Amino acid sequence: MNCSFFHGPKSLSFDETKELLEKNGDFLIQDYRDLQLLLSVKVYGKIQEFVVEIVQECGQLLFSFLNENFNRLEDLVLAFSSGRDTCYIQTREGDQFQLIRPIKRRKFAGRFGYGECLNIRDSVQPNKIEPAFVRILRHDFSCSKQVEDDLEKLIEIKHRNLVRVLDFFILHSCSYNGSPLIFVRFDQIAKATSLFDRLFDLQNVLSSRQYIKWGYQAAKGLNFLMDRGILHKRLTARSCLLDNMENLRLSDFWTENDPGDLNLFQRNLPNSISQRTIMFSDGWRYLPAETLINNQFDCTSQVWTFGLLIWQIYTHHQFGNRIILG
């Protein structure tokens, strides 16, 4: 959950909230309890507070407010915003009002943690499935303030050849091995397919222009990340997505300061949440020797993985990372 008017993960005091809400109609939403959020609004000079329930139905999250369910906080706010003739919120004193001005936080809220990629079914449209990520927040990962700052910066990363991190939600009441589950939503790409699937299904050779285009777009995305101090340690054809125009975008990149990052490269990585998750434990096959032996991954290692990606593109991934001896 990372909409601009959500303040968290640390809740504001009443005085802090009062200071932020200056005019009638000003509002913000913040953490309250495990399955509750707090909507604070200034109404006729007073701060009014309303509880938003977080509802879990068949593994899906909804926001319940005034007997209505919403998929997103943005939808909830829009339903009761100024200009809507029929939707009003009523105070205990009987005064009716609408939301006018969202008070945006000054920094990003929330925390990330490693996890697995899942397809999430939309609760309103059962036939609609969107890609999302379930992340497991580890103690050694969340306790470092530097790590939190780095992860929050991931949302600021915008590039045409990268899959954007849009928002995330921490589910404290649903834990795995004592760690809260974190749902991270990435930018949805229409008719997206992985480069791996595209190459593996090819029956004929494509034009050289298409291969060069994919390699160039991958290089542009990598260069953008490296300029910001981020190395893509899981760069494979599987982590490259293609849109309906066959433009390539890199996904599954992460911060450099996660102390458990390199553990993901071990061969015996368990599939911790579900056997049906879209996660592969064979990432070690695509790594240079120094990473497998010494857990070392630097710029030269990134060049190695990029070269392997180009190899996969031109061989249609028929040989993986095996070197053919003539």
C-alpha cells in the first residue's frame, strides 16, 4: 500500500494529524490495527476519525468502509470525493461531508522483503488475473534503516525498460514462520509474456533487428539500474517481460543492501509458500563462478550475466547456459 495519502508504517499521533489537516475536507489514511486503517478528516474545524476494515476473502484483500468494499484505497477515496452527488460520509453529530484534499506524506511508507511471484485473481472480476509478488519480511532485512530507505527508493525508479514497483501492503495478521506477508504490486503489462517463453516457443529464426532490439533494451535497463547503484543479480530470460509490442522490460531487480540477497542463489532454495508459485530455484545455473563459490557479485559479474542473456536470445534458449564445444 503506497498511495500518496497513506501515512505509515508508524502511525501519527492525534496532534500530528491535527497539524497536517489544515482546512475542512483535508484527509489522510494511516495504520491503526492489524486489519484496520484510520481515515482522518477535518470537518467544520474538528478532526473526525473513521475506521476502514481490511477484509480477507479467499486470499484477496478488500477495504471495507460504510458497508461498501473497495479493491484499492484510491477507489474508496474517489467514491467519497468532492463532486460526487450521492456519496457522503456522516459524522456522529449527523453532519454530512465529502473528501476534498488528500494530505500526502513526505516520504514513502512501508517495507519490503523477499518472497515469491504469484498471480492474484481480482475479487470483482473473477476472470481477471494480475501479476503480483508475495514477499516475506525477514528480521535481519527489516531492522536496518538503510535497507528500508533503499527499498523505498525502488518505487521512484521509472524507466521504459524496467517493470515499475507501484505499491505494497503489509499483512501482519497473516504470517509465515513468524514473518508478515507483504504483497507487492508491480506495473501491469498488457499481454505480457516472458522472454523465455517467447524464445522457447519460436519455430523460426527472427530478424537480426529483433534480437539486437532486445539486447539493446536490456542493456538500457541495466545501465539505468547500475547508475543508481543496483545490480540485477537475477538477470535471465525469465526475468525479462515483453509487452504486446515486444518491447523488453526487466523485472525482479532488488536493492544492494539486503543481507539475505545472495541466499536466493543457493541450489537447495525451498519453495516456501506454495508449490504452485511462479518461482524457480535454479537461478544458480545462470550465475558466474565467483558468485557460486564466494557469494561475490560485482559489475564484472553483471557483464557476465548480460552476456549469458544475449546467448539465450540468439540460441532461443535451447541450450541454456551450456557452452557448445565444436
